[in-house]
Amino acid sequence: MDSQTLSIGGMTCAACAGRIEKTVRKLEGVTTATVNLASEKLFVEYTGTQTLTSIKDAVVKIGYQVLEKPKGTTVTIPIGDA
């Protein structure tokens, strides 16, 4: 069983969170789908019969965004009197 926490954009109320949970839970192979509205996160557990891509696609199809974290971000902070 795999698990993933996804950042979700576009939720404005508890009904939005409930709609996402209900949609994702209907997908074959999904065993758990829990949305935290305050942190805008979806926690999902699924078996090998389901793919993360299809879970993301289901969320997008009902009008919400799956926000991807940028990979390998570099920040330069100057130190001293340069």
C-alpha cells in the first residue's frame, strides 16, 4: 500500500473538502482519503491498482488544483558588507 500527502488549491469551505474526499474514495484501490481544509492537504492511501496520477487527475477534474512542490530550489543569501 502506498500513501501520499498532496497540496490542494481552490478549496474554500468544508463542502469542498468533502467533495474531494468523496471523489477520491470512489476510485478503485483507494483505501483512505482525508482532507484537512485548514492546511489544504489531501492524505490518500491506495493500493498498486491505483496510480497517483489518476488520483491527481480526479481532483483536477472536479475543479481543484494539485499544487506541486518545486524540486531543487536554490536560494542565495549574501552575508557581510558586500
